[in-house]
Amino acid sequence: MSQDTNDKIGLSRRKVLAGLGAVGVASAGAGLGTTAYFNDTETFEGNTLTAGELDLKLDYKSTYLGGPGRLEDVQSMGYPDAEELGDGRYLLDQAPSPADMQAWEDLVTGEEFDFCSPEADEFLVNGDGIPVFTLDDVKPGDSGEVTISIHICDNPAFLYLAGELSQAENGQSEPEADEDDTPGQGDLADAIEVCVWYDEDCDNVYEPTGTGQQQELEVALVSDVSGSMSGSIDDLQAAANGFVDNLSAPDEAAAISFNSSASLDQELTTNYQAVKDAINAYSDGGGTSIDLGIDVGADELLNGSNATPGASKVMILLSDGNSSASAANAAADAAKNAGIRIFTIALGSANTSLLQSLASSPDDAFVAPDPSDLDTVYAEIAQIVLAGEQKILSGTMSEVFAELADGEALDGNRQEEGRQPYPGATTQCIGFEWTLPAEVGNEIQTDSVSFDLAVYAEQSRHNDNPQVAFNGTDVNSTSPGPAPNGTGNMSGQN
């Protein structure tokens, strides 16, 4: 098959079902529970031949920036459990709900809760259960965001994001009539700006630099130089130098080392050679006090003479040993609460579980079994920090949904060339944000827009790179109709 990453073939919904039934299809509405097409599982007892499964589950978190003091208004628009988050932002809804368990983003990125288990279904809702946004008093300056957490259960799969949109004029007020040069045609979708992206850390924020929307990055390289690092210092120096070589102004770096104590070896600077010189002067000796290294690194990022308020703050913490868990966690929590993103690297015989607990998320905790692995680990972190989160689509709502109408192919591994499927038992967050710019005027008064989002999954085995699109499909429908002739009822097979 063609290796084009986003072939678009206009297919009716009936043809989509007929064409995909043989390879397995699962679908779910935006950010909501499970809807499966042709998901019957066949078992041949006695011969131990069992057909596999393709199961797609989703959950979500949606917020609305609609101005302060409007909680009752928001609740009256269909969100009785809405919460005010401050600064005019409201939590509209999420699944699992806040009352069910811990913070949504921690739940999604953690490992304690198995979204693919049957027990998880009670916390989710079906794809046609509720709209994510039902807002009836949107004004210029408002915005909203939904983060969809996609869980590919069982077999690897290719994923698509699809959608369709309609808008209405709803008559014209006198001020609108004076400004609107397209009477009878809604203008709201042409005015709203939309961004869709791979939200790698599931935090509801598009981070093009990997750490935040700010342009400047400040990174503290906090390195263990205790006696146990004997034999690893050279590899540490080479890998850290490689990371620094990826930086460019105005990004700043600092070098901090720790053993029984901690030292600021080079303050934040764009003089990258000075940072490398400080790292190249390291020698091993002494014990391991991870908390002191974190404290010195955090202080430099927050209070250093060259620290910039509002810059993206990152700490890369490497250790091959153990330390006081309570002290290290207290130091890390203080740093994270101050807005510092902590990446950790557990080298060799390090206390891996401790270092994982210090990282900002499970995805920010790395393991280097051998010192020779450090260059690869630092390069991976550089990719995350410097390349940032990848945008999928952006433009006006009309433009974005014109693309989604054909189905937008998602890439299961953005680090590899060409489109890749998603592995089984994996999670991917997709962010979708809309903004009605403050400069938009009376031409949108009384206009409305309705839109649907859907995620489709096709198994990837025996299906090198599917070439399908979703023109004319009812993307939130949960009634596929009878199975087309010739496909039987075996989709979602192994």
C-alpha cells in the first residue's frame, strides 16, 4: 500500500463500513466512552484458536474560558457539576469525573488505573452521551479546550481524527445587519480559531517548545558526581555536552553538581561553552544528596541573576544512587509547584522508583541501564524539550473541519519517519482548542455553530497503511447498520 501519511479518499459512510469491516474498526465520539463497529469476538473452543480484539476507549477533560463570576451561567448551560478554576476559567466536565478519583491528568498519565479493564467502563460514557461544549453565550475573547485521552486496548492500530461542522445565521440583530455582508450565512465558524495537537503530557496546554508557550527555555542540568559515579563521569560529560549543543539563544543553561553537598558550577547563561567547561571539570567523590541538588537547581531557575520570570523552566536530574526519599520528594514537589518541569534519569543501579516519583510525570522519567546509554537518553529529552508538542491542524474552525471531514491520519510515533501505528495498550492525548478572537465584532451576533468529533481505529496487522477517509460520514453515530455482505461479523480480529 502507499506510504502517504494522510491519503484522502472520499467515501460514503456505508462504503467506509464495507471497506473497513474486514480489517477491524472501532470508533468513539469526542473524549467519551466506547462505541465499536463489528466488534464481535469469535472463539473456536477446543482448538484454542481465539480471535483477538480491537477496542478503543476514550476519556476527556474540557474547560471554558468565559470570564469571571459566571459559574451559575455555565452550570445552567448543561454543566451542573462545573467548577470555577480561577481567572475566568471553568472545568466543564471530565470522564472520569473529579469525584471519582485523582486529578485527571495524573490519572491519564499514571499507571494505577487500567482504562482498558472492564472495571473502567463505569467511569466513562458512550460517544453519543453528551456534547463536550454546549455554550449559548459565547463572546469575543472566549475560548475552550478539550483534551481527549485515547486508549488503544489489545492490538496495535492506526488512528484517525474525524469531524463535521454546520453553522447557522439564526436571523440578524440590527447591529449584526449593519456589519454582516453575508446575510443568511453564519459567520461564527469562520471567525473562531482552532488548534489541534498531540498533547504529550495531557495537561490541556499546547506547548510548542515542549515546556510551555513561552519562547525562552531555561534548563538546569543537575548531575550526580558522588563516588559511585566513578567510571561514568566521562559518559555523563559527553551526553550532557551533546544536550547543550542543541541549545540556541535565547535559551539558557546552568550546571549543578551534587554529592554529599551541592554546587552551582555555572549560572544560567547563553555562553554554552562555559556550561560545557563546568561539566567537563566534574570528578567523582562523596555521598549522594539528591535533595540538595534539586534545591540548588530550583533556586537558580527561579532566583538566579539571569533567571527570567515567565520563561519555561526545566530541570534534568541524573543520579546512579539512592538518597533520602522524603527529603528528595519534598524538594522535587516544591520545584514542581513553582512551575519547574523535572526530567529524571536513573543510571545503572539507581533507585529507579525514587527517581520516577521525582519526575513531573511518568513520561518524564528515564532509565539508562549503562553509562553508554546516556547519550541516547539526553538526546530523547532534548527532542521533547526543544521540539515540543506537534501541531496536527490549525486555522479557522471552518478550515480545520474541512480537513477533518476527510479524516486526519494520526501518527503513532512522531520520532520515526513516515506514519506509524499505535502500539496496543497505549495512551495518546489529543488537544483541541477553540478561540473567538477579541477583535471579532457584531457580524457574529446570534450566529451558532455545531460540530462533532470522532476518533477511528483500524487494526494495523496485515494493513500496512490504510487509505481511507470519512467524507459524508456521521462521525458520532453509534448505529452502523447491518454488516455488509462478505465481511461477516469478525472485525476487530487478531
